[in-house]
Amino acid sequence: MNDKIAFVFPGQGAQYVGMAMDFVEQEPELKEILNKFDQDNGVELFRIMAQGPDSELTDTKFTQPAILFHSIAAWKTLTAKLDITPKFVAGHSLGEFTSLVANGVLTLSDAMYLVHRRGQFMIEANEGKPFAMAAIMGIDSQTVTEICKEAENAGIVIPANFNSPVQTVISGSKAGVEKAMELAKSKGAKRAIPLNVGGPFHSPLIEKAGLWLKEEMQKLSFEDTNIPLISNVDALPHTSAEKIKENLAKQVTSSVRWIESVEYMIDKGIELFVEFGPQKVLSGMIKKIDKNISVVNIDKLEDIENAIEVIKDYV
């Protein structure tokens, strides 16, 4: 185990048409996994990832398995070339499920199935009620938390993702989120940006999704692990399969405590974060949390050699 390195995995929003195809072309096993997923679930994820259109790829029931698959394709490719075990794994929302493939808690096929169902549940649970999510930029997370409490008389709204010291995503009813956005601007937020999402993720409005996910997880095999997962729910390390499952169900309606998760890992000696998956969303967040920390991202096949060179300095 390498005491200076953590592996991290992104959530929704980083997807793009053509994602992971360079890894798939190089490794026939990956193509088989996608084909089997499509066959088992009666979908065309392979085509949607390869060709789009973007409107289908951004449907959360496809986005989630697509990003998870891309991240694991990058992770498999790196670890086939470099024998390295991180001290921790962590993921942002959906990325937490990806982490569980990397530390051996779930198989890739089970994890893809689970997040495909999770995506369906997160949309269905809201039952068509007006909802919104927004990114609040330029004010600290404590102020955003207070704003959400103040806006509650208009409707349900909570901090959904504590992403960086100056970016918090809020989620809830349309009226609650709109009121919170107004208040944020009046209290000095640089920007309050509505997000194009399929549901009020990480809010009490999709409570049923957590219950449905819990039932779904009972059908699958979860293993204990030697590589701790830093949970979104409490920003603490967990190795027990049962505790991990419990937190995954809670995570659907809980805030993603990403800042605390990163700070915990740095406090425990992490010097390099390796991000696996599309684009560099987490790398950007981590640098905003601690500008002195090192990050490297593997999005494409061509990123592998550079990542190996960076990682070697910490091995």
C-alpha cells in the first residue's frame, strides 16, 4: 500500500460523446463488458457512449454507468502497467460506486447495474414535482448552509455538494432553490448558476430512491476491503461491506462532503491524488481545497504514460 497516494473518481457532469472509446479499442475485454451490459439490461449504452447523441448520454440512467465504466477502464489500464495500491479511494457521489470496484467491494458488472438502477430511481423518486439544483460560487459553504435554512420557508432546499471552499451545489424544490439563489446573490455570491439535471439529487425529495437502492443492493455481493473508502456521508474511512452499503443508501439524500473528505486524506498523509475518468473535474476541486497538493488525471489512453511518470515520484 502506498501511504502518499489516493485514487479518486468523478460523478455526473463530466461525460462526453466518445468517452472511453480509446480504452475499449485497445482492450477487447472492455468491449465485451459493454456488450454484456447492453444485453442484460436491454439498452444501448455502448452506442450512446460512442456516438451519442448528447441528449441520451446526459440521461442520468446512462450517464452513471458510462462515467463509472470510463473511470474503471482508465484505472484498469494504469494498474495493468503499474502495480500500485492506494492508501484510500474516494469518489464524488456516483464516483463512490466506482471506488468500490477499485478497492474490490463490487465487481464492475454489478456496479454498472447498480448505478444504472440508481439513475432510474433518482429520477422516478421525485414523482414529477418541480425541482431545481444550482451551483453557488464565491461564498463559503457555511454561508450557503445558512442561506438554505433561511430559504426553507419558500420550499425544501439543502446544500447537496460541498465541492470546494468557494463552490457549493444546492438542491431541492424549485421554489426553495430559487429563493436560496436570490439570497446568495444578495449576500455576495459571485454567481448562482442553475444546473441542467434530471432530479433534485442529494435532497430529501428523492428519499424513496435511497430505499429502492437499499433493496437493490441486497441482491448483490459486497465484499469487505483492505483499502478504505472515504464516504461522502461522513468523510471518514470505511472497510466493512455492511457499513458501506448503509452509507450508499444514505448518500442519495445526504450532502456530498467532498471538502472534508479531501482534507481528511491530506491530514492522513496523502500527497498525490490520481483522478480516473472523464475530464478533470475533481482535480480542479482538489486544487481549490489545497493548492499545494499534487493531482494527476487519466481521462484518455494518452494520459497513462504521463500519470506513470508523476506517480513514480511518490512510490
